[in-house]
Amino acid sequence: MSLSEDLMKPTAMLYRNLLAIEVEETIRSQPLDGIVALGNCDKTVPAYLMALASADIPALIVTGGFRVPASFQGSPLGSGTALWRLYDERRGGSLDDAAWAGLETCLGRGLGACNTMGTASTIAIMA
């Protein structure tokens, strides 16, 4: 299960426990001796930590690091509020196809966690 912060309102955090249950039950339903969990968000990494603690098998969490901060039309671009504002502008007709394509380019400028330095980076370091 993948949690996408970008368009989930009010937050993907509401699905973190569901993800933890899914991961734990997937582990329990298979004859696994251990697991390597790949995650990189302030929702998925805590969900993995909860699931792996409950499953009680040897485990390793590998995170993907951070993403370079983005800017759009000369302003810093965060992964939550700024995106939702621009999405509303798109729906309202004030952001045309070319600007939307430019926004998509800014958002996907590299690998790693969301481009807002916050809890995703903190929980990844802790994990």
C-alpha cells in the first residue's frame, strides 16, 4: 500500500495505522525469517516500525534519504500546503497546462522523501 501525501486531504496520516496493519499481516501470512522494509515518509516509516515491532521478526528499515528542496515560479515549494494551493489554482483555471507541467517537473526533481525538511527526515534518522 502506498500513501501519497500530495493529494490526500486532510492528511495521509489517517492511513498510517492501516498501513501498519497491512504490513504486519503480510509478514505474518508468509513464512519469512526476516524482512527488509523500504520506506521514506513520515507515515510509512512509523507504520513499518509499528508493524515490525508487532511481527517480532528480525527486520531492517532502509530509507531513501531526502529530496532536494524545490522552487516553483521563484518561490519555495513544500510538499503539502503549497501543493494544495496550486492544485486549487489549477482547478480554478488560473494555472494552465504549461504551468502545471512545470510544477510536475519541480515536484519530481529527484529521489528521496518529500521536499519539506521535517518529520520525514527526523523519523528516517531515528529508524
